[in-house]
Amino acid sequence: MGLLDRIKHAGFRPQKTRLQIDWMTNTDERIMQRLRGSEPQTPAAIASDLERSAEYVADRCRQLAIRELLVQHESGEYRYALAALGERYLDDEISVEELEER
């Protein structure tokens, strides 16, 4: 039995691949999923959950906010929330062209 057969027999199901743009990282999607349905979070809190450095997550949050996928709240320290465009991305309701332009 080959590897592919073993995978199929083990119950492997292909995952739906979400749209990804050249500037986007896997962490970006994880950040947006983490913020979905939650209160605004600091990059440090998000980083802790994702096991990434706070500096890296802060940079990715800034990039996502520039592209209007996140909304930045400033109340003493920066906090981010999922924007309407980010919701649309997670719901697969956005075209490649629309995100590439950002």
C-alpha cells in the first residue's frame, strides 16, 4: 500500500484552501481567526495564543489594518479587532482582485 492509499485509509480529508495573496502569511489568517467574535486584543495577547513573538504579531496586525482587514483601537495601548473586510475574507466572500489591490 502506497503513502496516498495509507492517507486515504487513515481518514485524511483534504482541507479547503483559503484564498491567499502574496503579501499574506499563514499567521495573518490565524490572527484574523483569533479575533473573530472577540473583543479587541493586544498583539501581545494574540502572540501568546499563537506562540509567536509579540513584535511579529504587532507587525502583521499593522499590515492587516493597513489593508483594512483589521481595525486598530487605541486606548492606552493598541488593540485590534476584525474588520468587516476581514469577516468577508474568513467567510470566503472576497475576490483575489479585491485583496491584491490592497
